[in-house]
Amino acid sequence: MNGLLDNTLVGEAHVARSETAMPTAGVLILGVGNLLMGDEGVGVHVLRLLEKGVTPVGVRMLDGGTGGINLLREFEGVRDIVLIDATRDGNPAGTVSFLQPSDACELPRGLGAHDFGLKDLFAVSALLGELPSIHLYTISVEEIRPMCMELSPAVAAAVPDVAGAVRSLACKLISK
């Protein structure tokens, strides 16, 4: 598009966006989950806490919600993705794990509708030869509570620690 305006219809609003208006970042921090399902939305809660601080140059933050495959375009120009998500892995609620999967097959089982989409998203990105390095923080959850926007105490207690670890990792990744 060479910097020309890309007019996109968003709901009822008409938004003009140029490619130069959205700077590419070497590191994408991607929080995923459904805020309406209690602990399942913990990735977005971590992202929201991170957004309250200063975003380092070269880092972009994105609330991926349950976007799944629709997030593919967000990977353009990204070298590293720091992904934050909930998992039901049998560990006590609030347990934090860190993984560096090399492909979509190594991603742990997620919880919500976005799980299928995320694995597809990374698989398609790899097929296109554009798979960024994945750095995955998962927070274990035990119960999904539909129509609840609050985190359980154990999962909420993990949010600040994960946010700090994500910020530290992002700073290391942009300096490499």
C-alpha cells in the first residue's frame, strides 16, 4: 500500500489507517483470553496491567481476546511474541509456567474458543515462513466461571508477577 490510507469499516465507524501509523515492533506482547469467563481471561488482565506502565520502544502490546487466526496480520514484522494465556494443566490455580515452543504442536492445551484458533494461527504463520519466536507464559486455572469478569484470588495473585516477568523478558528481547 506504500503508505496510502487503508480505509477500514469498523462497526458503524469509518477508520482511516496508514501503514506508517502503526509502527512495527520487534516484540509483540499478546494477552489472550475471554474476559467474560473469569480466570480464562487472565492473559488480558496481565496485558491491562502492563499497559498501565511505559511501553518500551520496539514493543507493541495487543489484547488478542479470542481472536485466534484473525491475529495473523499482527505477526507481520514481529521477531518475538510474548504470549500470555490461561491453561488447565492440572496444576494448582495461579501456577505460572514459561515455555518456548518451537512450533504449534508444542503449545499446551488452552481453555476457550481461542485455543483452536491460536494453534491454527501459529501453524499458518509457520507455513508462511513468518513464525516469530514464541515465549509463552501460562497461568494455571481450575474453574471457568461464565459471565464473570473477576479472577479467582489465586489467579489474581499471579498477575503482577507475570506482568513483571513479561516486561523483563520484553526488555531483554528488544536489546538482542
